[in-house]
Amino acid sequence: MDWSVILLAVLVFVARMCDVALGTLRHALVLGGHRGLVWIIAFLEATVWVFAISGVIKNITEPAVAIAFALGFASGTFVGMTIERYFKLGEQVVRIFTNQGDEVARRLRELGHRVTQFEGKGRDGRVDLLFIQIARRKAAQAVEHARQVDGGCFYVIDDIRAAAVGKPGSGPTSAEMQK
């Protein structure tokens, strides 16, 4: 194995890592509905992939290049997930189940959160369910504030795929939401 094969393997590794990291980010942005940014990332991802795969195909007899391609894929997944976790893109809904709903809701509203409160019945009697739509990067902070009031509260955090405000019938149709 000579230096040209080693250099090619490094380039294939870096290219594959970049294209897979871009793909991971693209998937996260698709869920948030960022169509323009998704288009740009998809274009870059495909362009880099073409260069990476052409290096492998031209040097199919070199195992180091194929291994670099596979290592780039695995590393790109890790890098993409790390970048996406850092940026914390999108919106989430935090659902808090508590026996101290009025106090927790008041505290969260004082901090500027929009809280919707429902009364329900749980295994042990009355329970309040609080809904908060919030930027993903602020979700953990909202939970921490709720736990300062009720350390025993239970919470669930879900990603939001679509949300709309408006009069009935003014939102997207089912077909539009599937696009």
C-alpha cells in the first residue's frame, strides 16, 4: 500500500463522514419543516457522496478504501447526532403530571412559558396535566423549574412534527402534512 492509497482512504473517510453527518442533520431538519435548508443540505450531501463513492469504485481492489468508507459512515452518524444534539433544533411539548398543578403552572408562567392545564384522575386520585410547547433547547430548563416546585412530578417530552394556530379548517390538510 502506497501513500496515494492512504491519502485516498483518508479523503474517502472524511467525505463519507461529512455526507452522513449532513444526512443526519437533514433528517432532524425535515421533522422541523425547514424545507429550504433541507434542500441545500441534501444537495451538499449527495455531491459529497458522489465523490466518496467514486473513489471507492475506482479503487475497489484496495481494502483500505472500502474500510475507510465504512468507518466514515459510522463516524458520520456519530458526528451528525452530536451536532444535532448541540443545536437542539425544533420544538417540543413537555407534559408534566403533578399533584401541585396550580403552583407548578404559576411558576412556569412567571418564567414566560405558555402552560395549558388539565385536571385528571390518576392511579392515586386527582392529578394535573400541564402542556408546554417550547423550543427544544429550553425543555430541560422548564422541567427543572417544575421539579423545583414539585420534585415528584412525572414528565414526558415529545418532539413536535407540526403545530398550527388558527380557526377550524384553516390548518394544513392531512395530505399537506404528509409532504
